[in-house]
Amino acid sequence: MSQVADAPHESHGRWKWDEWGRGPYTALSKVMLGPPFEGEMNLDVEVDGEPWHIYVKYSKSGFAPAESDPIEATRLYEWDIIGRGPGESKSTYNISPRFPDMRHFETGEPVNLPWENQFGEVEGVDVEYKPSNVTPERSLELLPEFFHAIFEEAGEPVYREYFREPPHPEYSREWAHERYVRARREWAERMAQSGVLQKVTHHLADTEGVKMTLDIDNEEVVNHQNRLILPPSAVSELFPGHTYGRKFEIYLLADPNAVSSDHPSYHPKVEVLVNKSFNDGESWAWAERQEVVEEIEETLMNFLAWEDIPLNPDGTDVYVEDEHFAAETREEPVEIYQDPTPGLEAKSDHLLVTTLHEMGDTAEEVAGTIATDGGQRVDDLADELGKHPATIYRAIKEMGELVELESGHVSYRARKFQEEIRALVESSVYGIESTADRLQQVMHLAEHVADVSPFQKWVAEYGAEIQFDEDGDPEQLRIDGILSWLKYSSYESVQEAARKAIEKWRHSGNDPAVLRGAIMKWQTPAGETETGYIGAVADR
């Protein structure tokens, strides 16, 4: 199955070289200090056909000069090279000297840097890198181009091999790496509304030794900034073999409506950041960065897949291109793991059925009312149902974990609960007047939930029939109902039905690719019969 290729966002780390001593730093200092540049330079260059503006300036270090340095200053400078390229691409460097017995410029005390423990008593250079919308590999390629362009601008010669050798693979370190895709608001909203973030959180909630943070900010708009932070202990529970702590985040602009709906930034970034602070305070070697990228990409693709968001960028209308994210197919698909969260659905069903079984008449009325209108203030509910507010509060207490009460407003805690009870309200079960008969129906539902898979429940809900081929794989799925291609039709969406079928099939422990290749048959509002491959229908 095709998968969308993600794009680099930001990374941060440090490269180290001892091949040339302090040569690159010393050469740059000689050119930049004094006239005509006086420590500052602007220039425009072209690198591989791309225009870049380069700004060079000094910054003050915390280091005293070496005893052998022929200068009177008490404090060494460092050199910042800031490159701005096409779109929002940026590549920033800080070039700093390293030498034995480095000391603080004020106290004269030794500076505890790892350099001497790593390289011994030799000189070298340390380059802190921080690109944006550029891979760190590309940033490493740009460094010598920017560096040598400075000397060309100054009309001064310089050794051509500076920064053209790879940095030390182990002593060079990285501590942040981030990649993203951009998805349409309506698709990304599925991940925020009782979606994969909540499912993963609940799945790991009773796992000993796991600490995680879920931060939901839907105050101005859904997905303004929603993030889930997973330390290494949590990551290893989700992805076998993964070791790096990370953050999964969905976010919009600070002002989510600052741009029109046809601008890429109107739609949120969905991204994964591996960061030292999420990784038990540990950075990783430059040589290990590809392992980090692989774990980032597997997390992105799997979180999307577990929410049944199509991964194929072609013809799905899911992904939105921007200046740096091309929404293209990746060359090599990453591994898609079995969704570890289907057990959560069974827990939710058990909670729903148990609570319904214990509800009194008033709680049942409240449940039905807020299932159809999405939630109300307690006083308004009391007026509508002809009850005292205290009676409504007691009913809300009976409903337990199904609902949440905030500032006098009651609503369902999860979209699933609202949808299930709304369906029950519209069915014959909810209309049975005899409490005993109603409870009998509910208990039958409880047994049904316990005995069948999520996909079997979906088949029963839709009145569907499934035919299997001689190998036991699904061949045809016939839905006994009217479905529409129109998004805003009064009939259920055929695309949504197909997506739910795939979701329930996968949550039952099956390979979604198998069901996607089966034929789906349904009735249109015009009374005609239509067919299509389930995967193709779901992706439309």
C-alpha cells in the first residue's frame, strides 16, 4: 500500500571536527574582525540552483582565550552563520573553538566540556546546527558552501576542504529531530475527537512504569494544539524495538483563522518530535540519526493508520501540500504495526452497557436528550424534562463516566458514547416501556458485545452480509441499506461506511489490506445498486 512521504521540520545538534585544529574558526575570525566587515556580513549566494541569503555575525562565548592566543581580549567570540533559503527554509550554525584546558572568561575556572574526554588534548571546532524545513544532512552540505562563500565575498583565500569531511560520528550529537505531514482540518479532527491520542493514553493508563502527558487545546478551534508526550517506556509498549521518547502533535497557527481556507497553513501539521527532554535526558550520536528518523516516520504513519486515515497521498484529498511538504508517495513504505488499542473499545462497550443497566428513568431521559442535542446546561435540561435541577444532578451522577459536567453544562465524555446512545434512542430497544424488557435487551447487548468482534458488531449494525472466497478471505460485502456519495446528504455516507468497515476489521485483529480489496455493494438514494472496491470507496 502506498504511503505519504513526510517532510523535515526542525532538528538541533552539534558537529565536531578535530582534523584541522582551530583552523576554520581562526580563518573566519581574521576575515570578519576589523575593517571592512567589523564582525558582520550579509551576502546572497546560489547553492545547487537555490537562492540563499547569508547573515554572519559574532556572539560572545563564555570562554577565555587560550594562553597561546596572541590577543589581548578576555573573552572569545563565536561566529553565527544564518542562512535563509526558499520558502521558510533556514539553516543556522554557531562555530566555536575547542582546545585543551578551556577556562571561563570571568572566573578562570576550567570549563567542563566533553571535548577533552572525547578527543584528548587537541584543538578543533564545534558547530551547533539548527535547520528548519531542511534535513540535517542537507544542512551539513550547506555549511561548507556558506563558509567558503564568505571568503569569496571578502576576497580572501581559505583551505577548500574545511567542513567537507564528515563530522565525528559518535562525538557529534543530536538532541532534537522533527518531521511532519499536513492534513486537512476535517481529517485531523478525527484524531482529536476521542481518537488515537485518547486511545493510546487509555491503552497505556494501567501499564506499570509508564509516564506520559496528553495536552488538549481545542479552546479556539479543534486541534489548535493537541499533543501526546511518550517517554521511552511508553514508546516500547506501542512499537516493538522503539527506544526514543517522542511527542506526537497536531497543531494550527497561533491564530487559526489568520489565513483563508485555501491556504496550506489553514490546515494543521501532524508531526512527531524526538527530543532529548522526552528521551530521559539523553541525546543520540550523529551516526544514529537515521534510526531516529525511522522511528519518527513509523510513529507518524501508524498513528494515522490506527485512526483509519488513508496513507496514500494520491486522490484521497487527505493531505495538503505546502512549500516544504509535497504530499508525494514515499519510496519505501514503513512498517505498519497492529493497532494495540482495540481492547479499549471493548472496555468502552462494557462501561456503556453496565451504566445503561444501572440507570434509572430520569437518567435514561437525560441520556437520550443529550445524545440527540450534544449536551445542555443542567437548568435547561430540568426545564425541558420538567424535573428539579437536583434530580438532574442525581441522574448525572448515575451516568458516571459516560458524561462530564463542567460549569453546569453536561455532555458525553466521548463521541462514541453519544453516538451509541443516540443509535439506541432511535432504535426499538430504547422505546420499550417495560423496564424489565428493556434491561433484558440491554443485557443481551452486553452478551453480544462480549462474544463478537468489532467487525461482527459492525456487520450486525449495518445489516450487512459478507461472502468469503475459497481461501477464507472476504470477497464481497453487501450492505442492506441506502448510502450516498454526497457529504451532506440525509443518508449515511458510503465513504464513511467503508472506512468504518476497514476500521472494525482492523480492530478485530485482521489485515486491513485484505478487506480493502473486497467488493462492496450498496443501494443508492435513486434505488440503484452500486459497487466498488472497499479501499477505493474509503479513500474517495
